[in-house]
Amino acid sequence: MFHKATVTRKFFHARECAKLVKIAQHTNCEIKIIVDGKYVGTTKSILSLLKLGLRPNTVIFVFVKGKNEREAANKVSDLLKESDI
């Protein structure tokens, strides 16, 4: 399992959540997101991610398990840091 901490740069809406789900599907990884020390989201469901209510400057821990862990974690981190989509 690989984990990475990152800080969001924007609000997360359906489009961004869908991109996270696609990253998980394309890399064949299970991605879990921890906010405020609590497990709160998985990339198996867009709704699960929307419930997070991610806002700018939120510290997030991303846990990735699967064949391409580092690649998936870096892609998720890049997406979370993007200023606009």
C-alpha cells in the first residue's frame, strides 16, 4: 500500500470526482481518501467522493493499493492540486 498527503487547490464537484474514479479504473488500483483523520471516501463511487465536500486548502491523505500504486497516487495528487480543470 502506498500513501501520499496532499492539499486541495479547489472545490471538488462531480466532474473532478469522476476523474478520480477514472484514475482508479485505469490504474487498476483501490484508492481511499482520508480527511481529518477519518476514512471518508473511496473511488468506487462518485457519490462517496461528493459527500466529502472537498474545499480548497483541505489536507487529504490518499491511500492506494494495487498494481500501479505510485502512478495512481501521483495522478490523484496532481488532480487535487490542479487550479482549474
